[in-house]
Amino acid sequence: MNTPYRRAANAAIVVSPRGEFLRGNGAAGELSQPGESIATLFVSGETVIAALNEAVQSGDVVVIDEIEFASGGSISLRVIPLPDGDGRCLIDFDAESTQLEPLEEAARQNDLRVQRLSEQLVTVTRELLNRTAQLAEQKQKIDAIINGMEEGLLGCDEQGRIIQINETAARLLQLEPSRVMQHPLHEAHPFTANAIGFDPDQPGALSRRNVNFTVAGRDIRVFSSPIVDETTGFKGFVLILLDRTKQAELDQMKADIISIVSHEMRSPLTSIKGYIDLLIGGDVGEVPESMMSYLGIVSQNANRLSSLIDDMLDLSRLEAGKLDMSFGRVDVNYLCDSVYLSMKPQAEAKRLEFRRDVETGLMVSGDVDRLQQALGNLTSNAIKYTPEGGMVAIEAMRENEGVILRVIDSGIGISANDQQRLFQKFFRVKNAKTRNIGGTGLGLCIARTIVEAHEGRIVIESSEGAGSKFTILLPEYQS
Ligand code: ADP
């Protein structure tokens, strides 16, 4: 852009009749100095002087097409005699010069590009401002939701420093948010850090867990979840805190009510059952045949009520952790045999093929009565839900570090959908096949609670119409 013809474009200068530079417009500023001959600017300066003379003499405009600059490039000139008659001329450097066109075009294109760029810049800046405003708005909304949550929420970074704490968490843990933000949890609330197993020397070792503890008389349940990024690894953790004070009180009340009601019902029921048995046994005289069938129904229902009460009592005690369990070494062979023998009459009554296949020498650690109850519930279900002539088997074997107790049947099976709710309290599958089979819907729930109290678990494999397989996994007894 700094070439002479670029500078000369649009220049206009006034020269003496001998071609000396007198003055020029802004564009001509650097072309020449006052007094200097403009002929020196061009390769053939005489052409300019000749044109000057011609213009002065003729009084007409003389045009020079394409004259070459001494320093390169060429331009067209118009020599215009000035009307004051002293021979001065105006030399107009033609901006339309062919040499200038590509340059001007390039300049124009550049201007356009710059203009487009600046427009894009404006759009991007506007977009950025919009996004920033949206982000700020979203953050406000999220903050409002987090603060409005009934659950406490506390977030820490990978060093265990508190980076988020909502009002509920602050209230439950009795912390002042502005004081603890950016402070390590193990300093701000060592009790919580300990309870969730946070080790400041190994923050990434934190695992997902639920714990209950009491702070200032409130029962709090805490769920801790590490945040792990697939590429960068451990990023921190989140704690959700629930105030269980009310729930714990309600649970206690519920357990108390169940226990009182059940106890109160148990004694009269025992007496009803006793008297019915006396009547049925003929101890108080002969009972006519017609009355016998009614007494049978009364007896059946009294037994049903009695097992419901037993189940409810067991469950409420198990859930409250009040069921005394005496742990010891349990011989799996004895456990399976006792369940097998007690269930044999029921299996025979239904003409089932009833088998047991137990590996010898297996031992688990646990409460023998409760384990009998859990295995008994599974076996009694297998018998109940297997049509006459079918098969039920109790198996036990060692697997890896544990012991497996398994009850298999060729019965009606359970759909995948029902399997999901099977261990819920009072849940019973309702279909044509189960309609006439009695039960409380508590047996599996009790079995699972017992097994979990033994640090084991129950797994079910079943499909509708194809039998069921209930497997109890227990850790092997360690001497
Ligand atoms: P229930 O007293 O009703 O048997 P459970 O808690 O023991 O209560 O079982 C819940 C439900 O699961 C039963 O009502 C039954 O529908 C289903 N179920 C349990 N065991 C079996 C089985 N072996 N085969 C088919 N269905 C079963």
C-alpha cells in the first residue's frame, strides 16, 4: 500500500509552468517537495513537461495515459491549465488508473472482510452476553432449587473442600455456609467426614455408602456418592442428608403398635384355637358331621390369623433390630434336614417329588432358628406354589468363599414384573393360579431380612409357568 501510485491515487497538485511542485492536496503530501520538479517522479519526466507546455499553450486539458513512476508502477494524469493565466497547472493523478484497480479492489475486499469480521464479532459478543445471562439465570434457578430442597445437600471437591452447601444441610449440621465454604469437610465437620469414611490423605478412596448418625438430637441419614469422571478420575463427592427424626419416631410408634396389637390378639386366639381343637377332637362330646366342616373352616382361619400375627411380630422385631439372635456355628446339613423333615408332610399331601441334595461338612455362622425360618419360608412357598405331582428340592453347596442354600420348584413361576416387588411387605402375586392359595405376603420379606442380618443375600431366578429357584448366599463359618 505504500507504493508511489497508491499514495498518488486521488492526488492533485499545482505546478509552475516549468513543472515545479507548488502545493498539493492531502493525498499528494508525500509525492514531492515545494520547488522540486515533478519530472523527477517519472521515468520519462519530459513527457509531463511537454504535456504541461501543451496545456498552457492550448488552454485545454491534456491527458497522459499510463506514465511510469521512477520508483515503479504507473498512473494516468490529467494536466489542467488554471484560469488565472500565469501558466500554473493542476495535475490530477487519476484514481481510475488501471494499475490501481486491483489494489483498490483488494483494499475494498479487505474492508469488506474487516466489516464482516466486525459484524461477526458483534454477533459472537451478543451471543456470549446472552449465554452468560442464561447461565446466570440457570445458576440462580439451580441455587433456588438446591436451597429449597427438603434434603440437605453438601458438595466437596477432590480435596474434600466444601464447594456447595444448601440451607438444609447447614441447618442439620449446624454450620454457617459463609464460614465453611472452601474449607475441608474434615475440619468444618469432622464427625460427618469420619462417619462417611473420608480419609483426607486418600480422598479418592471414598466409597458410596449410607450411614445414620445423630447431631444435636436429630436422627440424620447420610448418603455419600463420589463423583468420578471417566477421563480425569475422582472429582469430589456429594452428600445427601435426610432428617429422619420424625420418620424414626413414626417407625418406633408403628413397631410399638404392631407389637401391642399382636400380643393382645395372640392370647385370645390361642384360646380360640385350643377350644376348637377340643371340639374337633370330640373331647366335649360327639360333633355332628354337618358342624364338623364348619369347625374345620373356623380352625383353618384361626391358624391363618395366628400365622399372620406371628409374621407381623417377627417382622416388626426384625426391622427394629429387636429380635434376639444368638450367633453360632450352624451345620448346614442339620439346617436343611430339619426344614426338609418338617415340610415333608405338606409335600407328601400334594404328592410332590420332594428331594434334598446337601454337600456334607458345610458350616455357616448364624442363628439356627432364624435360618430355619428363612429356609422354611422358601420351602413352604415352593410347596404351596407347585401344583400336585410337581417337584421341590432343597440343595446346599459350597461356592467360592460362601455357602449356597437353594430351593428349587417346578411350580407356577413368577413373572419378571412381579419379581421386582416380591420382597415388599404384604405383596402377593394376584392371578388365577394364586387366587385360592392362602398367605400373608410377609414370608419372603422376613426371609430376606433374616438373610441380610447374616450378611447374606437372596437371589431369585424364575419365569411364569417354568418353576422358580431361590438362592440364599451366606458367608462360610470362619473358626
Ligand atoms: P405368601 O405368604 O403370600 O406366600 P411370601 O412373601 O412368602 O408371601 O411370597 C410373596 C408372593 O410371592 C406369594 O404370594 C407368591 O405369589 C409369590 N411366590 C413366592 N414364592 C413362590 C414360588 N416358589 N413360586 C411361585 N410364586 C411364589
